[in-house]
Amino acid sequence: MTAIFKREFSAYFKNPIGWVFLAIFWLFCGWGLFILVSAGYNMISYVFSNMIIVLLIGIPVLTMRLMSEEIRMKTDQALLTAPVSLSGIVWGKFLAALALFGVGMAMTVVDFIILSSFASPQVSIFVGNLIGLALMGGAFIAIGLFISTMTQSQLAAAILSFAVILFFYMLDGFASYAPWGWAVDLLTSISFFSRYNEFTNGILDYGNIIFFASVIFIFNFLSVRVLERRRWS
């Protein structure tokens, strides 16, 4: 798994994808900070509220090549027959993407330090936002990786990942139109955005942490199953 992680993480900086993702991430971090400083506010949550756009645009870019490029270049069979477990392949690729996501998130620490120089720091709010963004980003990366295992087209992987992330983002809106109470409860319970909102208010609910962690494990498990089927096909 370590070899896969190093290979994938370094690959992000050998082609434009990693730099494009960081540019998108840091652009919105900087824009949010500029607006807050200009208005004289110290609400770090505003910076994180813009991150949903990064997730919608950036995550599909980040994950589209993880397996689809291997399939297109016909290197997937060599990878699948290498002396490494399928779970090691999936988790190595997942952690590489998550590590780059973490590099992007480091800019929010800079924003927090700058805002803290103007007023009392909102430490609990910042930590809640940071944990929430990391968990939701990890969940969407796992979804994007799963989609990437099913196609050799990076463009198709990016578009499908965008559609799925947008779907989960809009679940609260779907719930408001649901005609049955059980449907409302179901859609609300799997809504990513409503759970993320609790983190933005500094609320560390273990149920929300378990929810996002479960999504990560479920989709990585599904990715392993897809690779297993591809190995024997």
C-alpha cells in the first residue's frame, strides 16, 4: 500500500491535475478570506461554506484518473497481478488523493491564523469545520475512486463523480418535496450537507463522524470488489 501511495501522490505533481486541484482549492480559500477581511468579520465558517464548490468541481478532477487511466493504458492487469493486495491498491490510491486534499486544506489554517489576528479565535468552530471538511472530502474521494474503477474514460469518471456529489448535496432539497414521512427521514438521514452543517457550527457529533467513515469504507470496499471481478475477467 505504501508503494501505491507514494506512486499516486507523486503522480499528482507530475501532471497538471494536482496543481489544478490545489489552484481551485486555494482560490476559494483566498476569496473567502478576502471577503471576510474586507467586511471586518471573523467568521471562519464562511471560508468553509465555499468549500462545497471545491468538492463539486475539485474532487471529480482529483479522482478521475485514479483507476480509469490504468484501464485506458492497459496497466491495470499488471497492477492487479502485482504482489500487493487489492485493498492495498484501493487504500493506497485513496490515501494519496486524501493527502493532496489535506495539502489543499492546509490553506484554511493560514486563513484562520490571519483572521485570529483581528479578533478572538473561534477554535472550536475552526476544528469542527476542519474535521467535517476532511470527512466529507474523504467520502467524496471514495465515491470518485469507485466510479473511476468502472470506466476507462477520465472524462466520464469526472462527469459521473460530479453528478453523484451534486446528488448527495441536493438531498435536503429532495427531502422537502418527498410526499411520505419515511422518505423525508430516509433522505435526511443520508444527507451529506446537513451532517456537514453541524460540523460548521462546531458540533462534533459521533454519529456524523461514523456516517462519513462508513461511506468511505463502503465505497472503498465496493472498489475492491470491482477490481476483484476485473482481475478474474
